[in-house]
Amino acid sequence: MITAVHPNEAAAQLTGRDYVSYSAISTYQSCPLRYFFRYVEGLPEQTVASSLVFGGAIHSAIELQFRELLSGNPAPDLDMLLAAYQAAWQERELGTVHFGKDENAESLGRLADRMLRAFQASDLSQPGGTILGIEEELREPLVPGCPDLLARIDLLIDTGSELVIRDFKTARSRWSQNQAAESAGQLLLYSELVQKLDPEKTVRLEFAVLTKTKEPAVDLYVVRADRQRVDRMKRIIERVWRSIEAGLFYPAPSPMQCPTCPYREPCRAWTG
């Protein structure tokens, strides 16, 4: 008798992780070969786009803000937030960072100063309600036949009547409401996990977007979580996972993504 391998075990055998994440699914959607190099082969990234490092460093500073509030401490001052930002940068070797035109670590540091000042001055720096989690990890088997989905939620708030999932983004310019709706796949899936925490409360999905402009803006966008869109995301995960299981890995050339891809050399050497 042949015993079927549990999806979590299959994922562990393939990638060393007994779960899938939304970022992994998104990586496969953008380029299956990049997924293969990163998650299956485990190749180190030769370069990383400065926008990713910058966004991660801003997240680290914002995370510090909310961790201090959760601990019952006063909100950190700007110097503390900038120190958290710089500490995140120091985890990267500058030689591996791919900077954009007219961009360097110093210019991005000045931009971070402006953006974090704008964040501190916004209502979003002092969330209403009770903070339940910061970079909170939740994990459930959402899609039958697929590995568990691991979620990492930037900020989880209980307002009394709602559970709020708030995701922080950095962007070159202000978003439109349509852009927020089109970017909501991750939050739609996360809403399923959060709903299990308190089925009696509704789940509210929000994007907090900080713009990388001369005068940064901090905007909040609310996204509606409806059953049809959640089910659609589940079907996408199922089909992507089936493709990964089947070993369907191939390059997806893109003039937008290839120039900053960390796997350009192994991609060129790949013969199938």
C-alpha cells in the first residue's frame, strides 16, 4: 500500500521548509526559475535591490515604534527610529546592494529621516485599540492538498469590534485605491488566519503606505475582504503549488525584474 506524503512533508523535502509563504508563491508567479534558485537550490543572493533593503530597514524602525508602545513605554524618538533603520542596513554588505540611479546609502538615509518624521507625525504612529501582535506569525493549512500557509503580519490590532491587519509599504508615489485593491492578495489570505482568532469579530484589511518623495506622505487604504476574492487566492496557491511539486521551473524574462535579479549569473548558466 502506497501512503501519500503529507503536503508539509513534501514541502520540507523540496525546500527544507514544511510550509509555504505568500512571498514564495509570489516569487514563483514572477519567475519560476528564481523560485527554484532561492527555495529549492538555496543559492545565496549575489545582489539585492536597494529598494528591498530600504523597505526592510523602514519596517524595522516602524516595528520598534510599536514594540515600545506594546511594552507600555513612550514612543521612541526620531534618533531611536533612525538607529533601528541604520542597524538594519548594517546587516547587509553594501557591495551586494544594487543602487538605483543617483542613489546611495547616504541619500537613502536622508530619505529615511524624512519618511520617519512623516510617520511619527501621522495618526498611524499611535494606533487606536489594543496591539495584539507585531510581525505576528500565524500558520494554518488553508488549502486542501497544499502545505500550511505561514503568515507574518506587520501589525495586528483589536479595536473591540474588529481585528485589524495593517500592512506597511514604502512606495515611489502615492497609491490609488485600485492599486491597493490589486495588491491585497496577501492580506486576503491572512484574513482567513486572523478570523480564526475570534470568529465573532470582523476582520479589517489595511495598507499603510509611506511615499519615498521629497515631502513623504503617509496614507491609509482599506481593502474589502470578500469570499469570492479569498477563494480565488486559494485556487492560485493550489495551482502554483501543483506546479512546484511537478518541478515546473523555467525563466520568465522581464525588463523590469531581470536587471536587479540576484540570480542573473546562474540564470544565464541554466540549460534546463
